Amino acid sequence: MSERWSTLVVSPCPRLEGEVQVPGDKSISHRAVMLAALARGTSRVRGFLYGGDCEATLAAISALGLEVERPAPDDVILHSPGPEGWQEPPDVVDCANSGTTMRLLTGLLSGPPLTSVLTGSAQLRRRPMKRVTQPLRQMGACILGRRDGQYAPLAIRGGALRGITYELPVASAQVKSALILAGLFADSPTTIREPGPARDHTERMLCGLGAPISVKGHTITVHPLTTPLPPFDWTVPGDMSSAAFLMVAALLVLRGEVIIRNVGVNPTRTGLLDVLRRMGGHIELVNAREVGGEPVADLVVRPSPLRAVSVQGGTVVRMIDEFPVFAVAATQAQGRTEVRDAQELRVKETDRIAAVVRELHKMGAHIQELPDGFVVEGPCSLYGARVSSHGDHRLAMALAVAGLIASGTTEITDAGCIVDSYPTFVETLLHLGASLDMV
Ligand code: S3P
């Protein structure tokens, strides 16, 4: 899936100019095909993200016996018999590098009386799974996994779930969504309380389909699903987490103007946008509208001098995937930027605190690690270096943005993982006038 041997070579970029569209939202794409499996009939997902992570989800869903078609480059059609017609996956399900695939599927497959085994890349098998296996076991699912369910591979025997009341120890949309999906199969209501504003796409999509779910503040209640979901035709908005790289690039590169069309601006996802604006970044939202129950807008971004800020608390949750590129923005901001309360970054695709600090150091950034975040002293001049993505798509793209404003050439090794979330990233930057090469 990922071409892990490739190196991305980035040259300094004097100007970024033009209009682009980012691919479909990764979180929503995963959820859309899982909900299509819960529906009985034919559903269509437009703007589906054909990237490594979501393709893993699509393959897993088709292993349940759904017929899958690709009628257009960014669309997927799924014919589902509904959960009572799902078959047991005939082989081990490969979740590749995708934490969302594994955690949400663990919830979904805890529902029906089927046996399945989930595994993934070495990277994914190092990521914590107890956060889903423990509450799902409390609901009655039988889940076996390495170190008592802490790590994949996970073997799941679903069925006979009971509703529970569960306080999430960390704000996690993946855990919340796993419990919501399982709750649809339980014999009584499930109540989930989250400590912070984790992305709410699952709740919105289920509400939109008339599923028995209610949300009050940070408390979600799910009732058992008595009939399959209705089939749907859904359009996925562009991914804010992909737009993030273009936003930061367009603010930092000295000249030009970038318009990013059709970006999802769900408030649980706009932490970076808010913080960049607080730093003095010129980002205008125009043409605000709603697509598939999600707020969407076009973003107009212009080069801007930035000032340092502090980021902590709920804002961290609302920009949890954006810290690698935020660190790059902070290197160009005047003053001391501090990120706290972000210890979750240590259990993402990589330990993103350690990896970002280590790689940006190589480019001359004044950045220091904290147990729960990092501190950056800016502005500082970055220089090109040979850096590594550590197999983390978001780190690879953040380093590419750093390369655009560095002096000299930046080589990012192991950059093929970019396809996990943003397969057209290089093409898009080339279109805007950057000079990059995959070798
Ligand atoms: C995701 C939730 C976030 C995020 C991940 C995608 C999702 O993880 O980091 O990239 O689609 O639910 P957590 O929920 O574990 O914070």
C-alpha cells in the first residue's frame, strides 16, 4: 500500500499561488463505509478518500460479504445485506497503519455473533488498544489480544452485548465511536461521557440517518438499533487535516495566495484554524455551506507574519492531528510557542512529540520536548537537511512544508506513507508552484 522506500526532495519555494481541492475527509470516509455496512441496501459515498487507511477499512467491510464498486475515481458504492447478513471475514483482517480502522472495527465487530481477527502493520501493533478492548469487554464482548488486549492482533467474538455507562479517560473519537457502534447492538442503552470535544462525525452521521442516538453536551446515549439503517447517498467534505498542510504552507511561503475549496469546518476539527488566526494568520472562510450534515467552506490563505501562542486543553483535542505542521508554523512565529496537555501525541502513528522535535532540530529549529507537548522559540531560519518521516504520513507532510521555507534542499526519507491520508499531496503542491520530487 505505502511505497515506504521513496524519498521526497523539496526545494525552497518563493511563491504558492492557485486554487485547489483537498481529498475527502479521512475520518468521515471510514465512518461512511462502516455505516453503509449497517444499512440494508445500496449506499453511495461520494468523495471517499482512496488512501491507505480508508482502503483498509473498505477491504475489511468487503470481507463481511458486502459487494463494493468504484463507479468514479472518488466514489464508492456498497451493497449491504445489513448486519444480520454479514459473513465472518474469511481471513485475518489487515488494518494496515490505520488506528481508526482497528478501533472502530473492534466496536463494530463486537456487535454481531461473528468471530474475526484484526491485525495491522508493526506500527499499528505497537499502538494502545486497551482503551477499546476494556470497555467493550465490559459490554460483554469476548476479545483476546496480546498482553491481555493491550495490543493487536485482536480476536473478537461478538454478540450478546449489554449497554454500559462509560466515562472516557481520554478524549478520543475512536474510542467513543467504537462504543457507539457496539452500543447499536446492545440490549439496553449505552451512555458515554467524554472529557473533551473529540470529533463528532459518528454522532452526526447516525443522527442524520435517524439512528437512536442523542447527544447532550459531552454525553452521548445510544439505544439498540431495532431495524437496519436506511441506505444513503453521502458526500464527504474535504479533509481539514489535509488542508492544514496547505494552510500553513500558504501562510509561511513569502508570496502568493492559496484558495482551498470544499474544506470541512466542523468545530471539533478547526483547532488549528483558530490557533493560526490567533497567531495573526490571514485565513478567510468564504462560501460557508453544509455538505452531508457537516459545515463546509472555502479557505483563502495569504502569507502572514505570525506571533507565538500557547495551546492547551480542549483546543489540543480539536487539532490533535495537526501538531506536526503546527510545530513548523511555530518555528516562524515571533516568540515562545508552548503546547501542553498533548500527551496523546505520543501514541499516534509515531511518538509525534519526540519525532517532530528530533526531525525539526535537524533543520535548525529551536524546539524542545516536554512530557506533554513542546516549546518552540521563533522565528528561526530553517535549513534543508536529510530528515525522516518515521513512517508517519503527517510528519512527512509537515517536513515537506518546512522544506518549502528552508534554505537548500530537504530530503524526507520514508515519505511514501503520505498516501495513507493524502495521496495527491505532492501533485497539489506542484500545482501551486512548489518544486518537489519523489525519488
Ligand atoms: C480519528 C480520531 C483521532 C485522530 C485520528 C482519527 C477518528 O484519534 O487522531 O487521526 O477518525 O476518529 P483519537 O480519537 O484516538 O484521538
